[in-house]
Amino acid sequence: MPGFGETAGQALGRHPDVDLVAFTGSTEVGRLFLRYAAESNLKRITLECGGKSPQIVLADAPDLDTVAQHAVAAAFWNMGENCSCGSRLLVAEPLREPLLDKIAALARTWTVGDPLDPATRVGALIEAAHLRKVLGYIAAGRQEGARLVFGGNQIRQESGGHFVELTLFDQVNNRMRIAREEIFGPVLSVLSVADEAEAVALANDTPYGLAASLHTRDVNAAHRLARALRAGTVSINCFSEGDITTPFGGFKQSGFVGRDKSLRAHEQYTELKTIWLQLT
């Protein structure tokens, strides 16, 4: 079945009277819009695409209970169907086990079920095909040697819907698919790091660059990493996409050209014109 990029998206992308398309969605469909523009009127394309956002926890991170709250929210909010989802947790090895225990305990309190039930924290995935995709990534994680800490199963509800358990993998390396590819589901991968340098190297070893977060007490380290991380938004001791006053967008295959939100968002929808006038 053709998706948005091959149907309505193609009509917009190829139309000669459309001067700009701003697209938010997958990197795969973003590539299609670039092709449509090249094959038609060279319209401007601004992209806000996928992500594989790292959450870095350095050895001097503050209160682990707070870190766990941010880690769970970053990974599992909106079923993980969020382009800036914090789906990679890069943890200093001495903190890995105690932090995993806290994340597991907290995640188990997030009820998966009917989104109309006030007790529900995690609803259904968007469609059956996407459920199969997410379950396929979970199967790949197991096959490639990651340790399943909890979750990993489909949840069947009497009311129907496409539900999957919150899922946490430990002992992940950056060559595994669950560490490299955007899952767009409630799956969190944990990678151990020895020091700040390794954390930055692993965080940047991705084709994406939408968001990142880091936890540390050291303000100097916070500034060093914020500059070194190749991401459009970097959060320190929290997970945040900012607000309407701050630019939002990514680097690399997460998108380019424009920024959503803030006054800078106007720039991608306007064009500069130079007018020379000679007075006689």
C-alpha cells in the first residue's frame, strides 16, 4: 500500500506552483521530497525527520531517581512514536546496574492500555504494520545478543488495538540495529561507556542528529558535551524539546534548512529580495 510520500506527498512535491514543502516525518519520505523537488521546479524542501537521540549519564550524574524519571519519559512518552525519542541510553558503567533497576521499577508503573482510561500512560501503536515492525526490532535485538531486561511482547486487549510492552535492552553495542535504526516504538537500548570521550563518540556515531540529553553535576562537562554533540537540541539534566520560543530541528539525516518554532521558523517560509532604485 503506497504511503504519504508516494501519493499526496508526491502531488505536492512535484507541483510547479508549490514553492516550498515543509515535511515532518520519516527520513525515507524526506528523501522522496528531495527527489520530487529535483525532478520538478527545484522548490525548497525543509525537513524534520527521524532521530536516534542519545541520553548520556556521566559517572557524576545527580540523583539517579530523577535521571530514571527523565530516561523513562524520554524513551516511552507517546509510545516512543516521537522523532526526538531518547532511545539510546549511554551510561557510565559504575551507574549502569543501579540506574537500570530504577528504570525497570518505574517503567513497570506505566500502564499500557486504552488511551481513554485515565490510568493509562502508554497507548496503542498507530497500526498493525507498525506493530510488526517494532516487534521485528525487538526480535533483532535478541538475535544480535542484547540482553532483554523487561518487556518485549505484544499485549492483546479485548478492545483491539496494537499494543506492545515497554521494552528495555541492556548490553547493547552500537553495531546492533536497535542502536542504529529508528524504531519509533517503546524500546530503550542501554550502552555502557567508560568515560566522557566514549560517550560523545557513541552519541555522534549515528546518521541522525535531532536531539540529545546529558546528566552531570559538572557544569564544565555540560558545556563541553553540549558543544560536541551533533544534535539540534541538547538538554542538560533533563529531557526537553524546548518550547515555542526556541528553534527545533536537527543535523544530518534528521533534517536541514529550516527550524520549527521560534522567530527563526519564519525564515524558512520567506524569501529575501534586493531592490535597487536609481533616482533621477
